[in-house]
Amino acid sequence: MATKQSRRSMLFLFLSLALLVSGVGSALTTGLVRAQEPVNLRFLSWTAANQEQGFNEMLAEFTAAHPEITISSETVAGTGAATYPDVLRTGIAGGDPPDLFYMWGGSVAAPFIEADQVLPLDTYYEEYGWAERLVPWAAEAMQSDGVYYGVPKATRGMGFWYRTDIFAENGIEIPQTYAELEAACTTLQGAGIACLSLGGKFG
């Protein structure tokens, strides 16, 4: 995402980096129009120790291909979930926001979008066909009210494990919708069986 204070020309030049980092490919960088003057960008992110080296290597690759662009990378330690939104919010409120930044989608990004603090990217999606180059659901996740506000950095899959024997014993088919999942949980709870559990805690 880019803050409202960013120049649109800068935004496009950076987004080629965002695409490179996210694995969409470096082909989009070959047709860039060179900036007439040096461009300096501040980029705020959270980067875990095991990701930082790879990110810095890709950043170096981009800046080597575009020496007229200087990107100052500022990171919040760890995953950033606890403090990152506050760091970004403080910078914006103080009149010193980053030009570009990482952000979760959904309810975390919504306040910044609703406050008109980020730029829409529809022009670039349309001109360069980014939506067609991305996994459809990943591109859709970058939209709010049908408007693109970001480019996906990474995606991950999550799923459920289930006991086939318990499903069979209680006459439950594999749920295909959320409503069916709720119905299955109701059936299991009625039989005294916990429907869902999370494994994020020891003991």
C-alpha cells in the first residue's frame, strides 16, 4: 500500500518491486519508464529474522536495475502484529508517513482506507493486467468496495483436520459451506463432542 502523500509516479516504480518480491515476476520491471530525477522512497514493513536476508537480496536486485530509485527500508521487529499498525498510525498522525508499507487486509487495513490515507491502485491493475497475473482470490483480497489498494506479498493455505470415524458415526457429510459447518458442529455438540479445537497452546 502507499500513503496518500506518495507521488503516483513513485508508487508505480515501487510496485514493480512489490511484484518482484511477491513472486509475480521481474518481467514487469523491464518496461518501466525511467524517472527523470532521483526518487527516494521510505518503505515500512515487518520482517522476521528468517525473511530479512531474502528480502534484502531482492531489494538489492531491484535497486541495481533502477539506480535512480533509492528505497530506505524501515522494519518493525518480528511479525509486527502487536505494534506495527500503531507505528504506522503514529507516523501518519505526525505528518511523517512512509511512502509505501506492508499491511494486512480486511479489518486491519480498513481504517486507513476509510480515512483516505492510502491510494487506490486500479489504474495500475488495469494497465498492466495484474489481476490476471495473480491467483484470483489473492487479487480479490486486495480490494475494498471493488477498489484495489494493495498488491499481495505472500499467500498461505489453511485447512481443517477431521476425524472420519466420528463424522461417520454421527451421520455427518463433509461440510461444503459455512452453514453446513455450523450444522455439523451443532450435531457434534449435541453428542457431547467438541467441534473445533486449536493447537496453539502447550499442555
